[in-house]
Amino acid sequence: MFDFEISDKLLMRDSSYVNGAWIGSDTGESLPVTDPATGEAIGQIACLSAAQSAEAVDHADTAFASWSRTLPQERSAILRRWFDLIMAAKEDLAHIMVLEQGKPLSEARGEIDYAASFVEFYAEEAKRPNVEGVTSHLSDAEVELWLEPVGVVALITPWNFPSGMLTRKAAAALAAGCTVVAHPSAETPFSALALAELGERAGLPAGVFNVVTGIAPTIVEPWTKDPRVRALSFTGSTEIGRLLYRQSADTVKRLVLELGGHAPVIVFKDADLDHAVQETMKAKFATSGQDCLGANRIYVEREIYDAFCERFTKAAKALTVGRGLDDPDIGPLMNERAVAKQEEHVSDAVDKGAKLVCGGKRLPEGPLFYAPTVLKDVPDNALIMSEETFGPVAALTPFDTEDEVVARANATEYGLVAYVHSLDPRRIYRVSRALTFGMVAVNRTKVTGAPIPFGGMKQSGLGREGARRGMEEFMEMKYLCRDWH
């Protein structure tokens, strides 16, 4: 069925993983999965029914009774074995990701490292004591606070980071003692199914970790309605996040929502110019621009604006484009909708006065390849300055004062991450405090990792993923007040 080679054939699963078994659709339906670089099918996945999705919750609910009582040290040992197996399978997992997602091979390898780091981190966190002593306010009572797993957790993961987003959620939930029903994007399901295969080998008991493939509304709606699903974690668009918020209201679920971003980059005249250009290139073009942390608006202080634009454009023109397996700088976009959005944003910006400096077109490599693009002098009323582009189009614009640029950067419904380049410590402090974003990166791009609480403000989401807080999102606090009479 698969016309490419991986060393461990069992990692290429085309069935859902439910209650420790690999199952197909009860209707016989399947969905094709294609390589975005070529448009060729790389396989089919089972398209489960709503009834089967509900049955996955049945199994997860049953498994919760025993998994939640499993000693933390035992859960830790299983997660540690899962981490070791992921690292041992790194090359196969990276190749699977490239074929279904299209990202450059080196980025896929980096994502496997990133995904594994959450499993390793939560293998350790699983062993941390979760009882907190509190000084009692009553003379005849002792007080304790307990953290207990919430129950069944539903996870919905995106196509742009098909491994990293699953482990960031699942490892935290499993370490907390919860059981999981997970739905990966239908465009990139094989990465999640490969992780399920490795989880089974690591010793995750039947029903504890379930991966349900199919059409998102069919799979997810039963979960939002089921009161046994006590928490739901979603990474994706703000629009879908709002929908899940509404659908989950009747069962009052705990929600962790990592939604859209519209990251500003602010480059002050006192910044290290070459370093700022280098880091802004990373912020814009990593994952071919298909990243919620991707730079959407690049503000440069007017005194250095022309020099920045010249160097940034030169770097953008030097980017290589091609199939992910050839490890270029830029791979294909995920689908036709993504390419059409690049075209819309470029056309709109130019119509409103922006200058197209380079790129701005599809490429002969294939229908989903779009040239790295630089727009200069982009006005604030251009669509690209308010809508998430999710592609390799950079929008540059000048600013004059600190107060002005902070106000422009904050003028968005999103609040995930902002990037600041300056060598003035006082300015760094002022601007970092003034920006209404959940994360601020100063003179660098990479900020994410297992030990940090990832998340945003405003309509970029709710809750945090990673760190101890990421596990606590899947735990309830119980207060015990006790005397000995």
C-alpha cells in the first residue's frame, strides 16, 4: 500500500487505535492521505463513525478507574519507555511526517525531538508529590489540598505539528492519571498512529490512549456532548476553538485552547541589525510559515527600516524551495486553501499600497508551492496585518515611536507571542510589560519547550501547555478538612 521505505513497517498504521486494538470503520469508509509536495496518495486511513467515537470514550472511561490508581512511578516508567522508543524511531517518524505534512526533513527531525521532550518531561513530573499541606484556619482540624486527575480527556491536534502537539497534550494528561481519546487532523494522521503504536509497545494499557481517525465533526461532537469527557484540549484556529467552546458549555468541561496567533516582530534602531534579520527570518519562514508562532507583522524603526528591508529581502531570496525529503528551507503548503490565502493577502496588500519586493507567486515545483515573499510598506488596513497568513509571506512596515509600535502591535484579537529586538534593557522591560501577549521573545525566536507554560492571551486561547501547569490543566483540586474524632 505504501510506496516508500521505512525500517519499521508497523509504524505505518492505517487503522484507528481504540482499547488496545487496531480497528477500521464500521461502515468500511476511509479517507485518502496525500503528499502535499506531489499530490500523490500515500495511503488511506479508517474513517470511524460517531458511534465508534463514542465507544472510544466508553473504553477510556473504563480504563480510567485503574489508570488513575496506578502508582505514579509506574506511569512514569511507561512514559519513559515511550520516550525511549520515540527517540529510537526518530528517523522513521520524521520521514512519515515529511510525507504527510511536507515540512523539510531537518524540521521534521527537530519536531520528533520536541515531541519526545514532552514525554520525557512528564515522565519525571508524574512522580512529583501532589499533596500540599496548608496551615489550618481551624484549631481542631488539619487541612490538605489534593490534585486528582479529571477523568477522560479529549485531544484534538492540528496538521502543522502532528507529533509535537499530540505528545505535549497526551504526555501531560497521562502523567496526571487521565485517559485519552485523541483525534489527529485527517491530513496528517499517520504521525499520531505511529505514536500510538510506540505507546502500546511502551506498555500503555488498553483504553488508556486511544487515537480515533476520521472526519473531525463526526469524531469530536460525541466527545463535546459526553459528560464523562471532563477536559478537552485543542490546537487550531480561533474559529474552531470558539465552536468547541460553545459545544462544550453544556457539560462544563475544562478547556485548554491553543488558538490562532498574529505575532508582531518589533525591531528597534538599537538592535543588532544582522541578528534581528536572522531571527526574524526564522520567525517568519520556519515550517514554511505555517506556524501559530509565525511572524505576521514586522515593524522596524524608521531609521534602520531601509537597511533591514534590504538585508531581509536578500535572505528571503536565498531560501531554497523543494520537497521536504530533499531538506530545503521551504516546503509545500498544506492544501490549496493555504495557497489561495497567500495570493489573497499579497493582492490585497499591493492594492492598498504595499510594494511587492520579491516572490508573490506560485512555483513550478508543484501546485502547493508558493515563493518566499516580502511585502514592504504594508499599511495597517491590509488583510495581512489583521488575519493570520500561515504561509511564507512577510509584511514589513516602519514605525517612529515606542508608544506607537506597542499600540499597533497590541491592536489585534490575538495574543500568543511577540518578538522584540533591542539592546536597551529599560526598553526591553517596558515593551515586554506593555505587550498583551502570553509569551514575549527578546532578541531570539525559539521560546517553546517542555519546561515552559505555552499559551496566549485574548482570543489566542485558554490555559497553558507544558511545564507543571500543563499537567495541572488535567487535574482537579480537592480540599480535605479533617479531624480525628
